[in-house]
Amino acid sequence: MTLNRRGFLGAAAAASALAAPMVRAQARPRVVVVGGGAGGATAARYIAKDSQGAIDVTLIEPTRTYYTCFFSNLYIGGFRELSSIAHTYGTLAAEYGINVVHDWAVGVDRDARTVTLAGGGVVGYDKLVLSPGIDFVDGAVPGWDLSAQGRMPHAYKAGTQSELLKRQIMAMPEGGTYVMVAPPNPYRCPPGPYERISMVAHHLKTNNPTAKIIIADPKAKFSKQALFEEGWQKHYSGMIERIGPDFGGENVSVNPADMTVDIDGEVINADVVNVIPAQKAGAICDAAGLTEGNWAPVDGHSMVSRMDENVYILGDATNQGDMPKSGFSANSQAKAAAMAIRGALTGSRVFPAKYSNTCWSLIAPEDGIKVGAAYEPTAEKIASVSSFVSQTGEDAALRKTTYEESLGWYAGITADMFG
């Protein structure tokens, strides 16, 4: 083919047109999100949705099916099927164009702005979001480590651990003993251990009414304590004993081999031992050098790390101030971070961050309680500006309404996370 000047220019223009999408794709800013839970999945979805293709979003999450920790206690109590708390990432990939990578993130090179994967891959980023949830503090409960989770489950990461704990509870002998070793502050979902006690008690009351529940608790008080204790007295009188720090509840060790718990020198033979250890930020935060103590400090205005302006950290892993470590909190923080990231990368408008949280708990069938607050960032932290909590003595109709609220919230937040 002979090209004259006009033909050459036309061919060049066509080639340029074909190449242009590739050039634009390569030039798109890149956001990598590590962790596909309430914080990470929400952030990935909002960044992709609201940037309308202007930002390349990669979500790194090792599990193909994600089980929410919130509502996992209701599965243990027999109020839900395990499948009802299971979610996948197909919609995020298909409808929002998110590149979902099922692998473990094992390292971050903050100078090169890359994330290393367990499978050997390396993913580059312009902005990084870390939302890895929790890991456990080594040696927090003498005698227990992750190698013992098959005999003494924590079930504080939902899925197979939830299944295991439920099966152990169902297999308890008549009149058997369930012991929970509760965690010290701060930890994921402050009311969570006590909702779990309620759910275990509900199952035992129905199926094994002479069984006993013992809580070894290192804390002097706990979230919604008066409400839980009122409910336990009403629904499960005589079944639950809580041993707090005044009576040795902070001096606890376990022996998984013989299924015993030593509480301040008194050895208890147990049929089920649910150990919920002290917690810390997911390991990738420490690997990235973004933690102080056990948690990752962030600026509450945007959830950006106080150690790296190109990294945002969400949810349970953070040290941010007054917000509890909860799914609702992580979801709320993710939206503020997504807005800040879009603003930084595309110049879109960024509005002042506002946050909220509500934690619902179920004590017995249709006996729901809640606590929550609204928050605003200051220079030092995310600060509570208003709060509410259920009251003791509420009537059954209000408690039923509170429980029904929680069902609506679960449907809403999971749709917000997974599309």
C-alpha cells in the first residue's frame, strides 16, 4: 500500500485513536484496597462507582466467600443459617469494574508504592487502603495460640470458626459447661462477646437446660452491661456466671489438651472453651510499618494514616478515637476515605467527614437492644458528639422493633458493601 501525506496522516490518526484508550487506561490513577470486609469492600465500591471509571480499583481479599462477623452470633444461636451471612465479590467485579484478586497481601513497599502478594505478584498503587480487620496478640491467654483454635475456637473471624463453635455447643453433654474467656479492651465489636453468651444461653435453654455458662472477664465493665444482665436474669436465670477482675477473671490460663480453664488458681473442666484473645490491627498494617502499639493511628478527617499520606486505614485496625471497632463504623469510615481519595486523585469536591455507628444485639427471640452515636473529626481524633442506648425495662414491642431494625440494617449494609 502506497501512502501519500493524507493517507499517512489518516493512518496515524487511526493508530492514535486505537492507542488512546490504552494510554488513558495506563494513566488512570490506581487504588489498591486490602481487605474485603465492611471497610474495604465499601471503599472499593464507592471509589469505583463514584469515579465512574476514572480510577483503577483493585481489591485484594484472600477469601472467595466472605462471612460477616456481625450477625455470626445469630447463626450460633440458631436464628440464621450460615449461608445468610456469606457474601461474594462477583457484583463488585462485574458491575463496578473492580479487579478482585483472591490472595493474601503480605508486604507493602511504601517508597515504591507496591503491595506484595503471597502468590508472588506485586501490585502498584497511587493510593492504598488497608482494611484488614484484626489479628490476635501472641500470648494474650497463656496456654492458647492459633494452633489451639481447633479445640478452643475464638470464632471472632466468622466462617469455619463459627461453624466449629456451634457444633461444639450442640454436642455438649447434658449439664455440661461452656466457658468463654472474654477479651480486654479495645477489641472488635464491644457487645459481641455478651451477645454470644446470650445466643449460647438461648440454645442451651432450649436443648440442654441444666448446662452452665461461665465468663472469665478481665474487664470491670462491658458494653450494654445493665441491659445484658437484665436480659440474662429474665431469660436465662441461674445459667450464666460472670467472673470479673475482682474475682480473678483477669488471671486466666487454658490447657487445650485436657480442656481445662484455670481462673485465678481454680481449675474448671469444660466441654466447650471459647477463647477470645486480646486483639491488634491486622498483620499487614504492622508489616507496612503503620502501627503504634497494637493499632494504626489515622487522621479522622479522611482516615489517612498519620505515617503515610498515601495510605488510608479503616475499621477495626485503626486507632482513631471514640468510634467502636464495628462493621457499621468501618462502613461509615470507608465512605469518608473514598471521598477523600477521589478528591486527591481526580480533584472532585470533598465534604467534611461525619460518622455514625449503631451496634444491635439480640438477647433472646425478638428481644433486641442497641447502642450508637454520631461522630465528627477533630485535630486529635474522631469524637463522639451525641449518643443513644436502649433502656432497661423497655416493653416487648419496642424490643421487637429494635430487633427488626437490625435485620433491615444487615440487609442494607451488605448491599452497600457487595453491591
